[in-house]
Amino acid sequence: MEIICIGNELLIGKTLNTNAQWLAKRATAAGFTVKRITVVEDDVAAIASVIRESLQRKPKFIITTGGLGPTFDDKTLEGIAEALNRKLEINEKALEMIKEKYEAYAKTGKIEKVELTPARVKMAKLPENSKPLPNPIGTAPGVILEVDETVLIALPGVPSEMEAICEGSVVPLLREKAGDVTFYEASIYVSGIMESTLAPFIDKTMHDNPHVYIKSHPKGGEKEPHIELHFSTTAKSSKIAKDRVGKALVQLSELVKKEGGKVILTQKLAKQ
Amino acid sequence: MEIICIGNELLIGKTLNTNAQWLAKRATAAGFTVKRITVVEDDVAAIASVIRESLQRKPKFIITTGGLGPTFDDKTLEGIAEALNRKLEINEKALEMIKEKYEAYAKTGKIEKVELTPARVKMAKLPENSKPLPNPIGTAPGVILEVDETVLIALPGVPSEMEAICEGSVVPLLREKAGDVTFYEASIYVSGIMESTLAPFIDKTMHDNPHVYIKSHPKGGEKEPHIELHFSTTAKSSKIAKDRVGKALVQLSELVKKEGGKVILTQKLAKQ
């Protein structure tokens, strides 16, 4: 799985990329491994290039965020169409979804009349052989299409809309495609021992528990050693996953304690 | 300029990528255009691949974050070395920096004796023809090297350390290389008008002000139209930049008001 975030606001540091984190968390929980997140500018050629590169790596899913709205700087669908060498064409189902939205806005008095201006029709111009995904919150529908073995999904950049389309249409699909796979993670917090001293203990524990990935996250630098040790695994059942993580967690905790380190199982320290 | 963030914690959604935003903001303020941000896993081949792809696009700078520490999962320098086909070798200056750090830790009683274990020496193993950058806060030095026309800088993933090395060693270099270039940005907040109605006004204003980039950021969806219009430009002096943005801002504000929209110049709405 790859995530592609489109938007100059991310590249000038104006906006924090919370969408990427939200999507990565959901995809991981559904049993997928996110291999890459790419942020690219609002430019058709740049978007097309990132999509093409990603397709070459043959991920099961590519999810894009941003660039589906009515303004000129919303260029995602044009970029995808260019990458796939497909035409952009008005999708009748998408146009119907958009029309219904503006009819509802007109009823509440937000707009005077339902007029399908070029800017509004733009949101219904999808690459050939795409399907729109209903947007329960905003106007621009999401888009789903297939390219060989990859499912490509385009979601809006407004977080509430991205999340609503994802929960409604994408997460169920991810769960179905992932099959019986569970991701499990847990952390311990260690103090009184330096990260460089821990290194060989982590190596040993990972060697003895080959399915568990352990990553150390130093907090506050080596001067005040306080390290989060994060354990994670993906397994066919949550019992297997929990047992695996539990075994590795106990082994590493014992090694830390023997060296005089203090182990805290709650997340209290992390919130300091 | 490209930013590459290395760390599984970013790909599982455990950690929000604040480093990318911080770096993007600094680089933009220094006059650079960040063209791409890539997040990649803690894997030597994957890191090497991302570095190689980035170098092919010939950016002036590549800045990486993460993966410089003492543990096995810190693989950035190995990835860079593989990408550049350079050997990793103990850099005497880096080793000296690291030794001084542990001597200081020993004085404060954090460790019993200064022992340069393999995990500690690892942080001094840099790709050939690199220079270490002093880390005022943590232990692992940053790394700087040149590949053809690209300057490649590797910074740690712990935000406080990344920021300290960047402020001390990287920002001055960026300012020097950027020359006389200023980035300027301003926003207005618009309500009572839909994004799709605004679209042609933005087109017209950008057409009349070709050096100003205007991006609309809908907040709260089209149902409760409240849109941030963000203006930005890069120019040779801050006066030119401000004048340009000011002219575009006034023009678009007038167009919005004529259509019955409300324009707010302060950032109050954005903080709601």
C-alpha cells in the first residue's frame, strides 16, 4: 500500500500532514503494510509522475488525498488521467451526486439556484473506467479505479471529508482484501539506561522473536534516558499476535532490568 | 529541495510527521521550493532506492530525517552509502564528537565509564567523503556530503535534535545558497460564498498576477462555506513580495465582495 498526498500547502509547511497519519493508522489496523508516503505539489506532470512511479512498485492499493475540489489548483484527477493515459470524462453517477448536493444547498438557502457551473462539473470529470465514492460531508466525490493489480483510490484533502469517505467506502474494502490478518502493537517505557546500551538487547530479542519488530524511540535525548520500546507484529489471529508481542516484551524487559534499567508498562511516561 | 523521512513509526501512523512540516517551513522561508517529501521504511534497500530516485531529479538539497541512532533499526547512513556506492567508514571527527558526549554523560553519572561499544561507534560510521554536523542536544551527529550538484544532509529523527542541528548548521547554509530570495504569504478568510463559485475569481486573479500563487482551503465543507484563501510568492525582495501579494489580495477581495461574500483579513476565523 502506498499513500500519496497532493498539495502545495504540505510542501511549504503550512499544513501538518495529519491525513497521512490517519490513513496509515487505518491501513495498518486493517492488516496492510504502508511502504511509502509521498507528498507532491499541485502540478499535473508531478502528480502523474508520482502515480506512475508508485504503480511500477505494484502496491495492492494506492490512496491519494487532496486535489478533488472545484478550483483550478485541484489537479489530482487530471494527474491520474495523464499517468494512466486515460481520458477525463463526465461520470454521470458522479454528476448526479454533485447535483444532489447543490440541490440540498439550495434548499437551505446557501445558494440561490442549482447551477452546474464549469467549476462544479469539474468534480464529476473522472478518468475513464472510474467509479465515484459518495462524500457524506462535502461535495466532491471520492474516486476508485483499477490498474492491473492495483486499486487506486482518490480522496479529498479536507480531513473530515477524507475520513468520512474512507470509513464509508474504503475501510470495508481494505478489510475484505486483507483477509484474516491482525496488526498488534504495544510499548514499554524504559529509563535509567542509554539507547546505545539497549541496542544489543534489542538485537537479541528480535533474533529470538523473528516475527516481532522492535523499535526504540528515544525521548529527551541520551542525557535524560527515557526510551519508548515499541513492539509490533502482524499475524493471522489476534491471539497469536498478542502472544508473540508479549513474549518479546517480557524477554526484553528482563534484559533491561538485569542491566539496572527501570521498565514502565503504562504510557504515563510518554505523555510527560 | 526534497525531504526524505525515514521510519516505520511514520508508516504505521504511530508518529505524526512534524519533522517534515518543520523542515518544509524553514526551507521555504529560506527561499527554497520543496518539491517532494517521501516517507520510507527502516530498510537499507528501500532507503537507497528513495535516495537514488531523488538524486535523479537533481535537487539542490536532499534533507533526510531519522535513522542515525545507535540501534539496529537506524539504517539511514547504510542506505545512503548503498545508494552512492560509497563505503561506510569511521569518521574520526564524528567519533571524537561522540566520545566527548559520553565523557560528559560519565561525569554526570549517567553511565559508569566511557566505553565505545559497537552500538556507539556505529554513529560515527559515515559514508566516505562526509562531514559530521555537531548535535548540540543528543549524541548522533548529523551528516553532510555532496553528490554532483546535490548537497545531501542527514539529520536525526528526534525533533529537538533535528531542529538543533538544522538551526546550527543547515539554515545558515540554506540562506547562503538561496541568495536574495524571500518567500511571503498571507491569507484572507471568506464566508457566504461557495468554493465552486469562487473558482473563476481565483482563476482571474492568478491570471492577472502571474507571480502569485493562490490556493483555496475549504474549512467545514461546502455546507457552511468558510474558505481560507492563501496567497504566496517568492521574490528578490520582501517589498516586491509584499506588494505582489497585496495587489492580488485586494483584487480577489473585491471580486468576492461584489458577489456578496464576506472577507475577513485576520486569522480569527481560522482558529475557530
